[in-house]
Amino acid sequence: MLGGIPTIIFDTSGLNELADDPESQPIVKALGIGFRVRLTETNVTEIGATTKSARREKLLSLCQYLASSGECIKPYHWIIEELTRQHAANPSAFNWRRIKLQSSELEAELARREFLGKDEIATEIQSDCEARSDEFEAVYRGARLAFDRIFDEPGAERPSVSKLIEGLKRDGGALWHMASGIYKRATGKELNELEIRAFVDACPPFHALLLILCVAQFERCLRDVRAESMYKAGRLDLFMATYLPYCDRFVTKDRGQYNSLSFVASEAGMPTEVQTYYGFRQSWLVSL
């Protein structure tokens, strides 16, 4: 909480639902009283990629209003890089809460619309997002074949997502190698397993990133294709997990994202409450 006021982050799907809600206007006004709304760079990017200008303008106006009583915060990748750099500079003094999240640049852009209001920029952002999403999915498509060969063997049993993470977190497990690789790319410094474990324990946003990558691996590489898809969510939807430690509530309309981020919050022991838009609307409006 910031000054005793709970913080809330909406996924872009949640913002779309809020914009279309028949009671949108009173809900939005009440949000500014009951919560400190944090708009993410991911929200602004996805809305900026909306090619229908009238729809984009409606959503940008909503964001501008919410930001006026809240704040815009920086990209998830900036957060991870900044946290690792601060830790590398002075591990004993590290505190993940101390980084400056607010992005005055995003807030200024919402107010001026120098770039986000242009159709050609929307097309460029959309193309870039699609290219990055294709690259993300391609990594897992290649790995899927190798995992299928392993688990299609007689007697082989596919693990649950919890069992997958349990195995990846064992001594010498792949999770710690992945964590060390991310840390080294950001800082140039290599940590041993004991050191990287300590950093993960001390840095909930980094822990959330690792867990959501495990969820992505399970859904795309290990889940039996005949089993129900519980964690199907896009690249940006998944990486929103990095923001979970920085809010008291996270609201989404996307069921796959809801399941994925709820799992991460529970697995990491975070107090953040992940809600569907409908669940948030019902529970919050009843309490008003």
C-alpha cells in the first residue's frame, strides 16, 4: 500500500472491460478514491497498438484520467534490469522496493499524445509486438519436440506445473542456471547458486519472472495436448507477472492470464490478489 491506500494494476484486457462497462464513469471516479491506480508501460504499449483511432483515443483518455490520480510505471524489463544492477552494486543494501517506478515520460505522453495518437505509430507498435511474440513462441515450439520425445516413451509421466517447478528448483536445478543467466546479462556479473538463490529470495519481482517463465514452459512444452489448457496467455500477458509485487490487486479479463498470475502469486507467497474483472467489479462495488 502507498500511504495506506491499496494499489491496483489492470491488465489491458481489464482496462478494455472497464472502458466498456455500462457503469464505467462512476466506477472510474470511485477508483481514484479507493485505490492508487498504477498504469504499466505494457498497458500503454498495447493500447498504443490499437489501430482503430476512435477506440485508441477512448482507451488513452481512460488511462490519462486514471494516471491523474495514480501513476504510470516503467517497463517490466527495465524493472528487472534495474533491480539486478542495484543488487550487483551493493548486495548487502539491496531493497527491491526502493527503485523509482514512476514514469513521468509515459504520463507526459498520455497528456500530449505526440506519438500514441498517430495511426502510423499504432501500426508500427502492433508490428513490433507481433514480431516479438512470434520470436517468444518460436523458442518454445522448438523445445516442444524434444519434450514430446521424452514423455511419449512408455511409462513416462508428464509433470504438473508445480512438480515442474519443484524439479527446476532442486539443488543444481535449471531454474538457478536460468536466473544466473538473466542476472549476468543485466550486470555482467556471475553469481553462484547460493548467491542467486539469496537474490531470488530477496527480490519478488525477479522471482515472479522466473516462475512465469516456468509456467510458459509448462503450457507450451510439457502440457499434454489432450489436457485442458489452463495457462494459455500471450507474451506480454505473462510478463505482467513482474508487476505483481507492486500492487495489492491485479485485475484481468483474460482467463489464461488470471490462472497464470494467480499461480505465480500463490507459489511465491505474494499477498497480491489476482482477480477477474467481473470478480473485482462484484466484490468492490458491493463494498462501496
